[in-house]
Amino acid sequence: MSHLSKKLILNFTSDFWPTDVLDIIKKYILTPKIIVSTGMSINIWYSGVLTQKITGHTNNVTVVSLSPNGKYIASGDVDGNIKIWDYITGNCEITMKIPTKIKCLAWCPKSAYLASCNGNQVIVWNALDGTMCQSIFSNVPRIVDENDDYRLYCNEVLSVSWSPDGEQIATSNLDETVHILNFKGGFCEKIFLKLSPIDFSGEPLRNKFVWILKNNCPISWSPNYSKIASSINEGVVHLWDTISGKCSKRLGHINLVCSFAWSPNGTHLASVCYDMSRIFIWNTESGICEKTIEYDESLRKVGWSSDGRHIVACSYTSIQMWDALTFELEYKMLNKYCDSFSVE
């Protein structure tokens, strides 16, 4: 169900139906579905109940993403397979392939294009027919150490996010820069510079890069286009002004940030840290943390429902959903091996 349909139902029922009926409608109509990776399969949860299980991957699923129109699910695995599933039937419509593990998938808000990354390359697919319609490279990669088994590249693309108008793609890179790519033109328009130089020597920093390669360092364009949030290497979320390219706010955390999500109106950001059991709710104008939500396990990812009424987070073994206004816990769903989820 679309965000507009939910809003119309909520407005109508609030005026004409008693509270007990409204509670039922909110639970069974307005509650979003949650699509979750679990090992080699995909689970779909609704109102705290597992309603569907999709299988077809032959190795662990690393990322799942629901299309903006709600018709398709995109998923990727460690073998480099990208699959497009029909959301209703659970049938696999198309499979695409790249040589490396799928770290991120991002749907274009205005079309059926799907962006993924492969080394220092961003690949855009037509999800309707599986063809590659654009390939955009960052600068030529530099090998840090020829004898290093990890073969670390200084500007490997770690994560991608589309602009709200579908014209640009923001990338989070290993060298702590944010690149703004022109989708149709296939070139880099601007680079938001890293805030501190990188020293490639030393074991502690090498360990930090290993952590980066194992985890998806997030980036996300704000719904109103004005800001880009990114985080890499440290417990800070940087809010970049998309016009000036300057960092307007630094949201400080006490551990490495592993996930964040904008509220649909762009006024707040929810974030979680590596090896911590707490969700932080930030005011993006003031840069102040206004609320924290406690979880009972270390968190991996956080998300916001498209209507802004729910906040969802997952650990390795479960998913929980809260009311975004009261911050009351609504559901807890046991889901082992959760690496990624997507919320309606």
C-alpha cells in the first residue's frame, strides 16, 4: 500500500471510526511489512508474523531493498548475484551478476533503475530487463600494499544513494570522500573532501580498513535534497550541504556508526553504532540527539517506514519495531542471521 493511501485511510478513520476499530486498522492496514535477509533466504514480516519466505539464492544474502513502487524486491549475495523478485508472488524475475560480493543496492526513486557498486565502479541496472545501462568509475584505484592479501583500494566505493530526483548518485568512498555522480552523463560532478588525511602506514589503521571492508559504511541523501549523510572510519555522521559541499553538522557517537536512516520529512536521523544496543534520534538542523531507544542486543541496521510512523532496527537474531511518535515497542520478531532489511 502506498504512503498516500495509508495517509488517506488514517485521516478518514480518525474522523469517522471509534478507537477500537481504528486500532485494528492501524495494526492490520497501516503497519508496514518488513523484508529481511536471513541466511540464503528472504523473510517478509507483517504485524509481527512471518508471512512469506523467499528462496533462490545459493549463498548468504547480504542486502535486500524494496522498490519505491512496492512491486519488487532486490537482493544481493556474497557470490555477486543480484536478483529481482516479484513482491506478491515471490518469483524471481531477473538475475544479474558481478564478480564481487554485493555490498549495497539502491533503487532510483523515480524509475526502475537499481545501483550497485563493484570496486571503484558504480553500476546502474535496468531492473525490468536486467541490462546494465550505466557504469561510472571513480579515479584509478591505488594499491596500498602489493603484498597485502586484502589489496586495499583508497577510493573503493563502499555505499551508494540516489538523489530524490533520480538525477545523481552519491557514493561513500574508502578514502573518506563523498562523490556526486551524474547518472545520465556518467561522470563525477563534485567531491566532498575528507576531513582529515589518511596515513596508510601502521597496524591500527590497517585494522580499521579491514573493518570498513567487512561492513557497509552508510551514505544517504535527505528526502528534501539539501543534505547528504555519510559516515566512515569513526563514530561521526557527517551532514554535507549538497550545494556548497561543506560539512554543516557532525553528529558525534561513542562508537563506529554502522547504519542510519532519514525520517521521511528529513528533519531527523536515526542511527546505530557497532557493538551497541541503542538507537539515536538526531535533530538534523540543531545536530542534537533528542532521544535514545534501548534495544536488548547489539544493533546492525536501522530504518524508518515510508509514512514516518515506525522505526525499525535489527540485531543478528531479531528485529524490533517502535512507534516513531511515542517510541513504544510494537513488535519483536525473531529472525536469525539478519544482515539487511527494508521497510515499506
